[in-house]
Amino acid sequence: MTNSPVRYLALGWLIVLTGCVTSRPVQVAPAVWAAPTDGAVACVDRHAAEVGAQVLADGGNAVDAAIASALALAVTFPPAGNIGGGCVLVARFADGAATSIDARETAPLAASPSMFLDEHGLYDPDSALHPWLCTGTPGTLRGLEYAHRHYGSLPWRRLVEPAARLAEEGFVVSANLAAWLAACERELAAIPTSAAIFLDDAGHALRPGALLVQEDLARTLKQIATFGADVFYEGPLGDEFVSAIQQGGGLMSREDLALYEAVEREPIRFAFAGHDVISMPPPSSGGVALAQMTGMLEMFGATRTPLDDVDSLHMRAEAARRAFADRARWLADPDHVSVPVDDLLAPEHLMDLALSAQPDSASQSASFGPPIELPEGNDTTHLSVVDGQGNAVSITITLEAMMGSKAVAGSTGILLNNELRDFNRIPGTTTTTGHIGTFPNIAGPRKRPLTSMTPTIVAEPAHDDGTAGRVVLVTGSPGGRTIINTVFQMVLRVVAQDMPLDAAVAGARMHHSWWPDEVSLEANRFDAATIAALRQRGHRVVELDVAANPLRGTLGAAHSIAFDAATGQLHAVGDARRDGWAAAPTTGP
């Protein structure tokens, strides 16, 4: 640590925000077109999208823009944007090189496989829902700092200040954010530090049009802008953060924060439909499952079949069923468990999986193992960036559940994650009610829980002269286990079926995850004859109703960017399922 706590405190009053002067204006809309030399951003919030586009306009690269937008989301999208949670990032550079950064949360040193069991060894759901006990050591800030140190170009302070300004000056609550806050109203009301920020004087969630000001978070971000991530992981900000967690009954210690490290990993990289696909490796299950599912679909010969066709739905469900069974059996934190990635992606293994599927009848999930369902939250968010040099970043950010544990740590303004719930909660016991007890994803000190986050970049193959091909798609999604199927369908539509990005994002989605043994469809998006044909093949079909449940009736939110060959332009599209936005610098001097 380069600065002592005394120095942090002595200089704290000097922290000020400088204005951002962009070289040119930016455009912000649910979808934008941009010159490839300008770059673009797509995410869930218009403010965060604009922040990233302003960074691009100021000459920042894709990593810079992703960092600035991600930090802005910690202010403007508290359901998932965060400093107190985790993220995973995939980057592909203009020269064709690629990497991934794992900033997934880790279990505290005091965590154990039995931490959610009572004195009789029985599962205690109240422990798993405890807002302070289920918090993992945050990784987002270290991950963004690591990305900046190794791949960023603008000063760190320039990237943090827009988020601090948004927190200090406030912003108008959108209808989308108000709905998320309302869904958490009861839990927020039970925690005074949270209620003071997100509820009004009458104890109700902030309504659309209200001004959300986060003074404590603004002070935190100003410290981070000046002193970097060390002020949180090694300095007085971390002292306050951990003290609040311990007072609430949580497991985290100062040592946990000091020991946390973001990890750079070799991404999952594979060929599909003549393109180079780059995705996240373990502890994410996304890249492995995506490679398996696309590989099986090519073996089925079904990559060009229209996605709303019964044959396509059937084969995608069968591919997902098999990939998710492998996911539960083998995937976990590779620093603690031997994960056989090469074996899982071997052509022989994929061929065996593909040959076990029947073209006209559904398999039984029980034939791949007992009825289990991985306990993973749905409430992440995703950010896609391409810059004018051809670099691309895909980053998925999470607190696990909607607004994480719903607890704000003291006067830091930081919402806590509840990621320890992503570990298998009952060691050695698998039940029909949704718990899995297999070994790989059992909790342990400093271990990272398995996740479905699937940030993905697709590029053309290298040219004959060895130069790198162009990035054609940057995508990802929130949605727990549905993330993988959402990204799978985006890659199919854009890469294998040459579909325009806006149509690909808007297209109807399906989901299958082995257990529960059912095909989930977005309601009113598939015709009755198709659904009947699926059922006739033996699939149990469940339709998700957006009208009845706006926050749960859709599958994912694929905020994406694609290169449109017909126009020679970048097309950035925010997914309307979660009020997505896009932004880009305007062309010109």
C-alpha cells in the first residue's frame, strides 16, 4: 500500500471533481448507428451508456469506456451495477489477441461448506437469506483496476469521476429502475442504511421521476478516483466496509479484502460458422456451455434452421440439456478444482452428446443425472463496447440477486452482494426442490462460486496475410442460468443466420437448463402450433408472461454491438426487455 490511512484521511477534503470536456458530442438512444472509427457502447442505462461514449469521444479505448460505464452503473443501476459485487470481462484487441479478467467474488476465509446448515446439519434457508452472512469478498473494483493498469489508456481519475458526479448530483429515476426498487421495497425497508437511500420519506420505493442522490457513494467514488482501488481493499474505506458487515453478523474480515486478487485467464476460444468465438472460462460456465451447444448444433446440422421453428427449438433444448448436465457435474473455480475443459470440448465428447439426442423426441433429463437445479440469481447486467481502433470489451456485472443482499454497508453507500448463495448449499445432498450438493461448487475459503455469466465476442477469422479479422458481434446478458441460452441464440442469429442486430436482439427466446426439465418460452412470441408440436415431442413447455411479471417474464437482456456489413457501420442496440440504451460519439472533428 503506497498511502497510509493517515494520508488518505488527511487528503480526503482535497478531493474534487473536474469537469469532463469531450472533443465532440455523443448520441444516445435505444439503438444507434456509428462509424467503425467512432466506436459504440450498449448497456441497461442511458447515463452509463453516455459516460462510455464520452470516454470514446475523448480518445479512450474500449477498456477505458467499459470501466467508466461499469462504474456509472454502480450508481445508476443498483439492481446489479456495483462496487460491492463482481464482474467478468472478455476483451479482444485489434491485433486479434484476446484475454479475460475474472473479478468474481470470493468466499471469506471463515466460509465453510456447512455455513448454511443448522446445528443438526440441516439446511437453514434463513442463513442463506441473511443479508450480511451471504456476502462474498467483492471483486469488481480490483477487476476494473487490473483492466485499466494493463490495457487502459486514459487516467484512472477520468474514468471514475463521471460516476462520482452522477452519485453526487443525482439522476431522475426511470420507470424501469423504479420497478426494480419497488420489487425490493420490503427488504430495503428492513435495513436503515438502504432505506435512507432508496425509499422516500413515507417508506416507499422511489417513484419514476424522483431524483436519486447518493451522497455516501459519491464520497466513496471520490476516494477511489484519487487513491485507486487500494483505498477500498487496503485503506480506511475497507475498514468501514468490513466493520459494517461484521456488525451485521457477516463473515468478511479485513484480511479477506487485502488478499483479494483479480485473475487474468485464457478465454474459451472456438470456431463456429467460420468465425472466432471468444468467451469466459471457469469459474464461469458460460464459455464452455456455449462452445458445447454451438458444437452440438453444428453436428445436428441445425444452425440455419429458423429459430422459431419446432425443429430448431427441439435441438437447441437437447443441446442445452446436455451442456447444463456437464456444467453441474464438472465446472467450478479452476483454482480450487480440476476442471476438465479440454475433455468437455473435445470433438469426440461433443459427438457422443449429439448422437444421444433423437431428432423427433425429447430426452429425459433424469438420464443425465438426478433432478437438480443450480441456485443462481437472475439479476446481473451486461455492457458491450467497441472502440474506433477495433478493440472490443464484453463485461457482465453482478450482485447475484436483485440489489444483492439489499444491505448498504454503513456510510460507504456500497450495496452488498449475496454471492455465497451461488455455492452449492447442502454438501453431499441433492434434492428435488432445487439444491445441488456435488463437490466442485462447494464453498471454501477464497473460492469463487460458479456463474453463468457469458460475456462473448465474435470476430472474423484472420486474413490470409495474417492480419486480424474484424469484430462482428459483442454480446452478453443478465439472467442467471438463462444467460447462456440468450447468448447462444444471439450468436446463432447474428453469426450463423446473418440476421440484423436489431432483429436478433428483439427475436423470441427459449431456455432449457437440464433441470427443471422444461422448455421456457417468452409468452405470445411462438405460435400455438409450434408449442403443440414441442409438447408432442415430449417437452414440458412453460410460457413466461411479461404482462404478469415484467421483471421475470423475459429471457435475458442482450445489450449488443455488431458490425453491419451491408452499411459498413457499427450497430449498437440496447435490449428493450430491460430498457436498454446505446451511445456513440458523433462522426466529425
